[in-house]
Amino acid sequence: MLTKEEQKQYDRHLILNEVGVEGQLKLKQAKVLVIGAGGLGCPVLQYLTAAGVGTIGLIDDDVVSQSNLQRQILYTQNDIDTPKVLAVSKRLAALNPFIQFNTYHEKLTKENAIELFSKYDIIVDGSDNFSTRYLVNDTAVLTNKTLVYGAIFKFEGQVSVFNYNDGPTYRCLYPTPPKANEVPNCSQIGVIGVLPGVIGCLQANEVIKIICGLGEVLSGKMLTYNLLTMQQMVLKFKRTDKADIKELEENYDVFCGIRLIENEITLTELNKNKEAYNLLDVREDLERERYHIGGQHIPLGELSQRFKEVDIAKDIIVYCKSGMRSAKAIDFLKEQFNDTNFINLKGGIL
């Protein structure tokens, strides 16, 4: 039953004939796991909390950075360097005290995914990389969970629902991942701040529809949305044999073509003996102007023409924002300088 305070909280749902007390009780009893507390995760979490989803799980291993604040609307300047799961749960508990939040300050991995998914009814994917998307899809299939998917790119977004009543899955639509570094994420190419809000709200809407049995679920359909033209399309697709998952991949990074980097160093380790290395920054000019840790600056896109400028007098630590562009730069530089030791800055710099 709903308490008197809950009835006040959800009054606008209760007077909605399509929801009412029965629908609100379904929301209260539901358990939803959200993957990621970033641009998509923030609006999903905010609206599921406001709607009264009784148990909300959140897994994210990241901390809040200043660059998040342009689109991740649950955070403030005071949250910088705080684990996202802690900042989010505190903020949302103030919005709705009737919700149970389960937070996991860790990375979703092959080792923890199945046990975690088994505790929830619906999974919402707010991740920003293909390795996690395929892991989430495969785990949802193996645990027989409905998956609400969202993705964003610059000014465009996608929403779909996978594995709903034995419907199509992510692999039916994308049977093979793109080549490594073929599709940049928002930290590399940027994203308009309101886009994840729009797409995340649409994901939250699908979750509520599924729980309450409302409308037509986006199963077997992909909604695309362009904020510059305001055009929307719904593309239909069918279940294929790619939906039949027997086990998780051995390594999702390898499956997605991401080379495992062996020669890495953390920023903490670098700062202990910085004089022993030459540094090479392969980020863009604007990133360099905002902040850098020294060394030469040659953007990745210019490296093939300017590689002879690289100072190879010492071992070279190559850095970017996330460690992805620097890894790509190292692959190229190794072909030019056989006897030079190139080291990737693990995780890059903010």
C-alpha cells in the first residue's frame, strides 16, 4: 500500500487514469539498475526517482569532474572529485525519501555483471563505450532482463528497448562492434549539453511504460532524434540469431578491438620522477590551452606530418584526456622510432 505521504508525493500519477494506485504500486515494487551516472544516467535517475521506482541500483566507478557539469545536471561544483554514486544518491534521496538506493562504486565487469543484474527487473544502459554496451546486452540476455538503451553523439541520440518479451537485442541491430577509435565518445568530440537530457528522459519514459504496461514499448524499434533539425525517425528491426547468447565474451575490450596497453604509467607515478621522461601531449589546441602537464604538444591529427619533431632523447610518456588517443599515437610512433620507449599515461588527464 501507499502511505499518506506517498499519496501526496505521487498525487499527479494517482489522478492519471492510466497509472492510478495500481500503476504506482507497480512502480514502488519495481527494481531498476542504471549503468552509469553520466549524461544519460542523470536524467534517467532523476525521473525514475521522481516517479517512485521503489528500488534503484546505480553502478559507476567515476568521480565528478568539472567538465561533467555542462550536461550532468545532478552535480554541482561542490561535488567535484566525489564518487558519482555518492553524490547522486545523496541528491536524489532529498528529492524522494521513499526510494531505496543501492550504489556500487565500481566498474561493471564480466565478473560482477550477472550477479548484479539478477537482483533487478529492468536494466538501463547509460554507458558511453562499446565494450560496456556489449557486456550489458549479453548479461541482460543471459539473465533474461529487459534492457533500455540510449546513446548520444554530438547533436543526435538513439533510444531502444532490447530483450523485451524475447524481442530483438542490441546484437540484432549491431552484430559486430565498430573498429577501435572509429567512433569517438563525447570526451573526444563533444556533445550539446541538452542532448543527454532529452535521450535520458526518453529512456526513463520507456522504463515507466514497461513497469506500468502503458503504450507501445520501443521493442524492435530504434528512435533517432536530431536536435539541430528536430527530426525524429523510428527504424524497425527484427530478432536474429545474434540474440542467442550462451556465455559472456572472454574479454570485451578485445572483442571490441581495443588493444590492451602493456606499457603504462599513472600520473602519480610520473610525478615521482618526471625528470626522467620527455612528455608528448596529443590533445587538441583548446584542451592544451585549458590545462596541461608540460612537454611537447602535437595533436594526434598532425602527428603523421610532424613526428620528426618528437624529442626522443629520453623515454617518452604520451598523454591525452582518456588514454585512447595517446595509445593510438604510440602505435604510430613505434613504427617510426624502433629504439624509443613510448609509455602511455594511464587514464590521461582531465
